[in-house]
Amino acid sequence: MDMETIRELQAYGYAFFTVFLAVILYAYIYHLYKSEKNGRRDYEKYARMALDDEITDSPVEKIEPEYQEKDKEERLNELAK
Amino acid sequence: MQSSNVINYDYTIAKYFAIATIVFGIIGMSVGVLIAFQMAFPELNNLAGEYGTFGRLRPLHTDAVAFGFTLSGIWATWYYVGQRVLKVSLAESPFLMFMAKLHFWLYIVGVAAVVVSLLMGITTSKEYAEFEWPIDIAIVLVWVIWGIGLFGLIGIRREKTLYISIWYYIAAFLGVAMLYLFNNMEVPTYFVAGMGKWYHSVSMYAGSNDAMVQWWYGHNAVAFVFTVPIIAMIYYFLPKESGQPVFSYKLSLLSFWGLMFVYLWAGGHHLLYSTVPDWVQTMGSLFSIILILPSWGSAINMLLTMKGEWGQIKENPLIKFYVLASTFYMLSTIEGPIQAIKSVNALAHFTDWIPGHVHDGTLGWVGFMIIGALFHMAPRMYKREIYSKKLIEIQFWIQTTGIVFYFTSMWIAGITQGMMWRATDQYGNLAYSFIDTVTVLHPYYTLRAVGGALYLLGVFMWAYNMYKTMTASKAIEFEPQNASPMAA
Amino acid sequence: MFHWLEKNPFFFAVGVFLVIAYAGIVTVLPDFMESARPLKGTKPYTVLQLAGRHVYIKDSCNACHSQMIRPFKSETDRYGKYSMSGEYAYDRPFLWGSKRTGPDLMRVGNYRTTNWHEIHMYKPSSMVPGSIMPSYKHMFTNTADIETAYAEAYTVKSVFNVPYDEEDMPKLGTWEEAQKTAIAEAQLIVDDMKDPQVKEAFARGEIKEIVAIIAYLNSLQ
């Protein structure tokens, strides 16, 4: 591969990924506000993790097997939308 | 695992690293003050023969504060914050405990090797990557061990979602690993030629390529040592100490991804008007300006966290440290992009304005954040109240004065120097010889050294206060929820 | 999808890594393949110059001196022709520096002599009143490490195909030959020097650091 081709690929790679990541970023912003609005997930509650951080405090979201199952379902739902 | 009510957080390793932070802070900053005075009074170069010259001590200063003081501080807080926001104790896993201890001791051996080798003049000359290959291997090992500990602790966590601080610690781990490996690609000459010094090596890259890789590293070492993990700290310590949840958790997530993406492009701004390709320079300049957005996103988020609670800044000296730290973070992240504009850079590059800018960030942001974080941790780790609130107050004002001396003198020095280098007389000839531009800086160098000395004085006060807290302060019954207890 | 990422440390880490690695892949990586092409007339360092370069690095001269002349009139007037990428083709590592506490040294060989360097290194303020540069007296007593310099030259020749021993290029040869060449080269420098101890040591076959670093500085043109 000569330098010319590499430079060309580089330019395409740069342009494509920048657009791609910009789209992802805006999709993420949309996701953050949308999921809060329709009550699916309140992101702000995670801020409590720093405040209620005693080992005896109950976690904001516990790791439990059935919980993970529920999460999986939710994920599928999300993908289906 | 289920009987969580009898488990306590284990701060053994956090305590080790906290002490290392203080010790390396004193060493690194003392060397810094010495070399600052050397620039004003060059006779001070002769104190210890070849081992006391500016050239030998300058890398020792930068590496001792970056990889001694700051890294220790980062790890002290990691072994504290990590457990707490994941709600899991190190004591629950003997394996992770062992890794953490190994991490600490191997790191100490590495730092000792660095100090000795830099004094001996064993260096690769690349800034913040001066270490020869045997030390590089040790550093990689330390990093891998930390990585195992980091992901291991995350693996046994009780809290399902990772708090934003953990994101930043993970990013710091990954970022430094990638940068360090690629920048230190070198060939040990002894193994090829079979002669010469066994520890000597030669860079895999030459000339402009070497410069490009080095500043891709150098700039982002700043990102992933001086910025990312420090943000991890402030996202934990400011809310915890003030009792206020982060102003907007969503903004913190967005700033995270913004910072991750944008920071790495900006390295080119160290090479403006040099011989690397023009488009790399332009890209570096452009992205440096974009970088204001995610940086200020985090900083403003921190300041707004204090919304309606500004009274605390008067009552609680630790809040003072955190708020001033985020203010200095804002200052240096606007100053940096200004210096990265090509026409400004033409004046500022190679001058004292650059170290001035670096110290806005390191003294104001990194230093204050680490000092404040360790003060917050002390009562919880040692089960005693902080020895003296008054001492913290005095320390705060002495250090703030020191920083102001530092950056004002370096701004003036840098711009004076830059203007004098390019000044011409009426016939278009250079107006000043180089030495004119050096001697004129004497008062500013003196003022800067005094500023640094004030900051160092503050560090000694901090060390004393911490020592007294560990040994002689009043014991406390239970851990305070928010504001750290301190004796007047 | 996003929330799933936030709870799965492994994939989260992969995501972060992709985002941070991306800039390097686009800006830095492609240039690795294109090794910097030397300008016509640019030659690799001789063993003695390389030993001097090691002294320069050992005492971190690059902490205060740059080797990068930017394309401004004020710089070309002061230091000479602006720097070109090809001139650095044999610089491993690059020594551009990031701070000019002292002047640029990219072309210092054009306007300073052996004699000037000798006096200046011993006591900078005697040549430049007001100079804040430390004196480097230990360079007059420490012996230069020719062996490591040879090892490095040999390494870059065999690993990176640096054109030693080619037509119009510096000779490297075997270690014995290289030693002879280095001594012959050092002889020219020592002849121009005044310090009796350096001369005495040279008569014994020792090349002091000061000789090597002057050879290096004189080669910067």
C-alpha cells in the first residue's frame, strides 16, 4: 500500500468516524433525557452513590440474579423499539 | 459475602498511598522550589556537583510530582473511593488485597529506581517518559497489577451501575496504558550490539515522528494523570463533603465522553510551527479549542453542585479547596486553548508562560484536589477528627497566594520574553541579544520561586496536620455522613 | 443499549478504549509507515558525536535549549535557516525541547567554536555575562562512553538500516575501527582545547565528556 492510499483511507476514516461518533453522542443525549422523561430510568439517582456509600447502605441498584434477568428483558424491549 | 453488616471498608492500602503522597509531594516540590531558585540565583547549581544542576533535577521534579505525588494521590483515593461507591470491601477478597499490597510495594521500588537513575543522568530525554527500559517494564507491571485490582474490585461489587468516578478511574487506567506503551517503544542496544551499558536503549521512532508520538503521549499524560483521575476525585469528594448530589449526573456522563474523544487530538498543539505535517498542527489547534466544552462541562457541574449551599465555603475549609480546584481547572482549560491558537502560540511557545500554565493546573487543580481529598479521607481512615481547622485555613491562604505569585510572574515573564525575542529596531534588525531576554527575567524568576516556596510551606503544614491527625487527634465514635469533623 | 454499557465494565472499557485510541489511529499511526526521509546531505552521527549527544541527554541540556528553528524572521535572523523535517531523520530521540531558557542550538556549530564551548562549559558567565546556565565542570573529568555510543550506532544500523558505512556516509566498521576513528576525531577537538587535564587524559587514551559534547555541538549545523 503506498502512502497516497493510506492518506486517502485516513481521510475517509476520519470523516466517517467523526460523523459516526457525533451521531452516537447526540443519540446518547437524546437517550438520557428521553429515558428520564418517560420514567424508564432516572439518571440523577446515580448521584446518590457518592452520598450513600456506607457498606451498610442499600445499593442504588443491587446486583441480583433475577434483577439481571429483568434487565435483559428490558434490553430486548429497548432494542425492539 | 451476605453478612455485609459486619464487614468494614479496609483502608490499609489507602493509608499506605496517602503517606506516599505526602512524602513524594514534599520531595518533588522541594526539588521544584530549588530549581526555581536556581533560575534566579544560578550559584545554587553548585550545591552537589553534577547531581545538583538544573538539568539533572528538572526531570526529577516533574516526575516526582507527576508520578510520585499525583499517582500516589490517585491510588490513595482509588483504594478509598473505589470500595465505597462499589459498596464492597477489599477485606472480602484476600486475592485483591494481596494484589493491592504488591501494587504498592512494587510501585515504591519503581519510584526509588527512578530517583536514583535520574540523578545519575540515566534518561531517554523524552519529557515525562525519561525512564530507561528496565524501569519501563517495572512500570508496565505495576500498571497491570493495578488493572487486575481495579477490574477485580469492580467484578465483586454490590452496586450494579458504575458511579461516574469509576468511569474516570477506568479511563485513566486505559489511557495511560496505551500512551505509555506506544511512546516507550525502544530497542535496548546491549542486546543487539552485545556491548555498552546494559540499560541503554534507542527510540524506535526518529525525528519528526518521534516528536509526534512524544507529544501525543506528553499532552495526554497530562490528560490521563492530571485531569481524568482528578475529575474522578472531585466527583466523589465534593458531593460527599458537602452533602449535595452532583448538580446534573447526565451532564457528568456527557462531559466524560466528550473529554475522552476530544483530548487525544490536541497533542499537536505542542508542535505548532515545527516540522510535523501542517494538518496535524491545525487539528491540534482546533481540537484544543473544542476541548473547552467538556472541560467546562465538568467544572461548571461542580460549581453548580454547590448551588444554594455557598455558605459552606465559609464554614468548611475543605470545600474551599475543592471549589478553588475547580476554578483553577476552568482557568487552565481556557488558558491552554488560548495558547494553542497558532498566532498566540508563536509568541508563547518556548517561553515561561508554558510552565506558568502547567502550574495553574498542577498547583491549583491537581494539588488542591489531592490535598483536599486526603483531608477528607483522614478522619474516616484513622477514626480521628482532623487535628486543626485553623491550620487548614492558613494553609489554604498561603498556598493560594503562592499560586497567584507563580502564575502572574510567569505570565509577565513569558510574554516579555516572547516579545523581546521578536522585537526589532527601526532598521529591522533584532533589538535584543538573547542574554538580554534572560537577565530581564530575574525579578520574575525570583517572585516565582517565592510563590513556589509558599506553596511548599503549605504542603509542610498539610503534612504536619495529617501527621497529627493520625497520631494525636481526638478519636471519633462513628463516621460522619458529610462534613469532615475537625478541631478548631 | 447505552445503559447496558454503563453496567458492563468490560464492554464499557472496550468502548472507552476505542474512543481514546481513535485519535491516535488517525493522526499518528499512518506516519509510522512512512519513515522520515533524510534531506540530501544529512548524515548520521559519528560515534564520537553520538557519545556527545548522550552527554547532552544525560545532563538534560534539552530542558533549557531547543533544537527547532521556527519559520519566523525573528528566529531565522537569530539562529539561521528554519528547521526541515529531513534534517532530523537520524535523531533518535528527537531533541526539540519545549523551553528556551537558553538559546536554540539547532545550528550552533555554525557560529561557535571548540574554544568558545570549552570556556563556556567550564564557566558560562565568563563568556556570557549574566548567564544563568550552570557550569559543567564535571564534563572535564567524566569520561565519555564511546562503547555505548558504538552500541547505539551498531543497533540503528542493523535494526533501522541507518546508512553507516555507505558511500559518503560516516564509517562505523568494527569496534576496533570505530575506536580508532573516534580517537582521530577527538584529536582534532583536543588540539583546539586548552585544558591541560583533558589533554593529559587524552594522551592516556581517555576521551572526556567535554570533548564528545563539543564534537556533537560542532556537528549541529
